[in-house]
Amino acid sequence: MTTVDRSTLYPLITAGQAAVRAAENHGTPEALAAVDRALCELPVNLLDTPADETLHGALHAVSLAEDAEEWKLLADVEHAVSLLLHKPDGLTLEHPAVMAVGKLAIRCSVAGEDAGASVARAWHRGYLLGMEALRAVSGTIYGSTDGRALDKAVMEFRAAVRRAVPYAALRKTRLALVEAARSYSLFPIGMRQAMSPSSRWGWSRRIGTSTYHFEIEPPLFHGHPYGSVAVRRTAADGTAGPVRYFPLGADEERRRAVTEAQYRI
């Protein structure tokens, strides 16, 4: 492997992580383009074969997400619902908002069929919120839903779709950044990765050569009045350590951190 100052590689990894966080917060083609650029900055001549293959898989997934059909469908929903809100007279179920919201909701249902469990869960959330948005559109047409309720339902639907579209690509990008750090002989500190819905664990993080699994436990579990965070370390050879419980308190800042962790997965 070519000799290189490893300190110059840390900023490339952290830049990639920052791009992922930006895309998590507000999924757009532009945010994904930034993820793509961050990945392209990683020196491929310093990667071993597994890391190189993981990086190319992430780049391919990001490219697919950038060009996804759902971005246009989202724009159609925004335009059609805006017309519905600003020209409420003479509405029927043939209004473009009904078609736009329904089409995107069905698209969410179809997109999750061939995805992995955690990715499918993101698409299914979009589908369910799409059905809520469709009911709100119909309610507006019949006069039983006000504009504020419609706006809220559609906003939640759009936010869920913006998370679902890049979900698989960001998952692969997080893995690629960990593999790149490992291949560069850096100490890997991975981002949160959602676990399968069938797993006891909510999310995992790669730290060094170990993987740490996390789960939020409910109040009063193991006697902790505010709940706790369960953590288990799994070594590189697959050996799992004991589960440790870290109690949550009434501190709002710490609870917000836990809420953010759950939101990001």
C-alpha cells in the first residue's frame, strides 16, 4: 500500500459522514450529489479489495437514488396540493392532487417489495403516511378536512418519502466509510446502522474492530424509572459480551439525543 499521511485521510471520512447526515436530515438529489462527491474524494489506490468493492457498491446505490423517479413524483404532489389549497372551489375526486398523492403512495408500496427488511420498513412508513395524506386530500374535497390538517398530512408524507428514497444508498455509504477507514489503517468509528425489524436491537455502530448494538428499553424495565439504553459489544470474531444497561434520567438534553438516534434510523 502506498505510504501516505493518515491525518489527511480523517477529514475525507468525516466529510463523508457529514454529507450522510445532511441527506438524512433532508433528502434531496442535491444532498445525494454531495454524498457522491464525498465518496469520490476517497483515494481508491489506498483501498484493499473488500473496501474498494464496498465503495463502488455505495456509489452505484447513490447514483440510483439521485435519479429516482420518486423525486419527480414528490414535485408533482407539492404542485398539485398547492393548487388544492389555493383554489378550493369546485373540487372533485378528479383533482390532480388525488392522482399525485395516490400515485406516490402506491409507488412507496411497490418500492419496498424487493428491499431488505430495514429499507422496506422505510418505504412502508411512506406508504402508510401516503394513505393518511390521501384521506386528507379527499377530506378537503368533501369539506371535512381543513387546510392545516391537509398541509400537516402531506408534509409528513413527503418527509417519509425523502427518507425512504436514499435509505439504502445511505446505508451502503455508512458501510463504505467504515471499510475505507479500516483499509486506511484508521480507527473506524461508524455511524448508526438500523438493524432488521426482527432483531432485538434497534441499531448498531462499528467502533474499532468491534460492533456495538443498542436498544432503547421502556421505563421501569430493570427498575429504571425513565427507561435505559441496552448495549452489547460483539468482537471481530463474533464473540458477544454481556448486555449492559445505562439508565436514562430526566435530563432533557440526553433524552433528545436518544430521540435523535431513533429518528436517524
